[in-house]
Amino acid sequence: NGSLSDAEEDEVAYILNLKESEEYRVITFYLKSENSEEKFNAGQRWEIKFTEKEIARYLPKEYIYAYTNQIVYIHKQEKKERQQEYRKKVEELQQHVQQTLFQRKVDVEFQIGIGKCVCGYHNLNESYEDSRMAIKYIEIFQEVVGDKYKSVVDFSKIGFFRIFANMTDKEQ
């Protein structure tokens, strides 16, 4: 999120085997409680841990970090990987996890924000902010596309909505 010094980033990158010359993107998984508040009870917090384990079945767990109602994943962009194909995989993961939560009678919406692709680990904070912004605008995006179940948003595909990125009043 940009809170580390360059030296701290270098140390973490070394531990995680992240390279300055590689391309990465941050994907934020977000569990939105039914009451739309950020307060999660003990059962819901347990479900976040369960969700983290579900995600780790599909993605390398050393690049997954969970806190509160968010799970953050650093994805290394492969040269031959097509963005559209990867997005489809992320959408399938979202549907699987949402269905699992529904079957477990957990009253949360599982949302995913995909940040832009950045070169090097020093720029991960930009991708992280984009992924968070994508989640922030999911409800508006759902209304515009007419699909209230659309729960995966790629910030690079938001288009003109970016002009609203710095607005704090949702109604405005």
C-alpha cells in the first residue's frame, strides 16, 4: 500500500522472489457484509479465513495476504498470458467462492478488484490502489452494465469512470 520504505520493499521482494524487471498486478478480494458495514462478527471473520484457504487452492499462497475483510494477492504477469483469459479465470474463482459461501449460508458478497499491470515491485502500491478503486465502484459498474451479480471489475476496463476516482461523495 506504499507504507514501506524502498529498503523494506527490497527486503520483502527478496523474500517473495519478486523482481524489479517483472510485471505484476494486485488483485483485491473483498467480502462485503450484508449490512454494508465494515463490522464483521466472529463467524464472518472465520469465513474470511475459510475464503483465504479457498483462494489458496487456486493461487500461490505465498502471495496472498488477508486482513479484516480483504484478501490481497500479488499476481506475476506471464509474458504469454492474455489478460482476457486471466480475467475469465478470476471470474470463475469469484463464482466458485461465492457459490461456496452461499452453500455455507454466509451472508456476504464476494467482490474482486483487479489493479493495473505494473513493472517491478516498487510500483505494486499503484496496482493495489487501482484494485481498491475497482471495488469501490463495483456497485456503480453493476448498475451501468445492468448486472447486479457482476462482482469482478478490472480497473483498466473502467474507462471514463476514472474521472470520478477522486470524488468522495458517492451520490455526486
